[in-house]
Amino acid sequence: MTETSSHPLLSVVVPVRNEVGNIAPLVADIEKACAGIGAFEIVYVNDGSTDGTAAALADLATTRPWLRVLTHAESCGQSAAVRSGVRHARAIIVATLDGDGQNDPAFLPEMVETLQKGGLHAGLVQGQRVGRKDTGFKRWQSKVANNVRVRVLRDETRDTGCGLKCFRREAYLALPYFDALHRFMPALMAREGYQVLHVDVRDRPRLSGVSNYGFFDRLWVGILDLAGVWWLIRRRRRVPRIVSETL
């Protein structure tokens, strides 16, 4: 980091719970991917881990001034961890990715560039996975849930479950917060009048360990959230556009 340390170009938020084996390799991958972007920071949110995650992060932070660590006293879920990270991020552009290593950080520069080229009307760049490494049953679950979501919300996004996202911090913080928010960001960004862009990203096998968060892809878990987001979209009123200001 340089003299712009207090205001980096990009904040990369990574929510983790019991991912000790994935910490060091993923941090190295993110560092490599962001080297050409400019000043950046990585904000890890330790969501109540009970393994060696905290120690692994503390060790890495001693030699990496751009690595910041937030710790939840207890596990509050992935959406809460993402929100904590975004609220404490210091950049106007934020990227998120899952802490298990399946999201490849190599796509971060392309996503940042896509958002910047989109201008101020672009609020979100959503990664869409190709070559998914999940089990056949989980891919089937995801396909069914995504098809239903697209029909109901018409968000024109085939894969909202991908953790790779790049967005404007102020746009995210203006969204209504609820558990599983990160799964509905394309529809909610569009609700606020922002353009949603897409980048195909490569999926990787989990580096180590097992999944620690539940699957929205199970349609019966997300059906109430889907209905709630549908209601929010239906209740949207036009947001006033300020075209001039007199001081």
C-alpha cells in the first residue's frame, strides 16, 4: 500500500467460518490478482470460527498491512459477515468472494474494470460460474432455484449464488438488509435503478475442508426470502433524481 492506504481503490471482503486450511493460499491468490489494480485492501470477516482461522489470519496480518481482520463474537451467517466487511471497507469499490477458494480471484481485475467502464449507472458486476465443481445434486438444486428466481424476479441473472461480486459500496449500503441479501443483489440493485453487469468466472474445487454455510440453493429454504424480495420490488417507488443543487 502507498500513501493512498486510507482510501484504497478496492476493498476485497471475504467472509469465513472455520476455513483455517484455506486462509493462506486464498490470501496469496487475492494478492496476486490485485497487484496490478492499484492500492487495495483485503477485509476478512471471521464469523465466529472455532478452529485455527483467527490465528492464521493474525499471523498473515503481521506482514501484510493491507490485510484487515474483523471478528464476530459468534457466527451470524454469511450475509451478516459480508455486511460487516462492507461497512468497514475503506474503498468506494468493493468485491466479495467466498472463503473456501472456489471463487477464483484472478477474475477480480476484469470485474473492477467492467464496473468502472459501466460508469455511475453500473451498481453491480455479478460473477456467473462456468464449469462448476459442486456435486450433481447441488448443481441441480441451484438450477431449479435460479430458474424459479428468474421467473419471479426477472433479474436476468442466471447465477446469483456466485460469491464473486463487485459493486459500489454506497449502492450496497442503500439496499434493504436481511439474511440472504447477497443472494438477491442483482434484483435489488435493479430495484434501485442501477445497471447490473455480468462476467463469466471459472469455478474451482474447494481448497480444503467442508462447507460451513447452508445452501440457499435448496429452494424450500429460500422461498420466503424470494417472496419478500418480490414484495419489495412490487412496492418500489421512483427514486428522485437530483439534477441540480444551489448552495
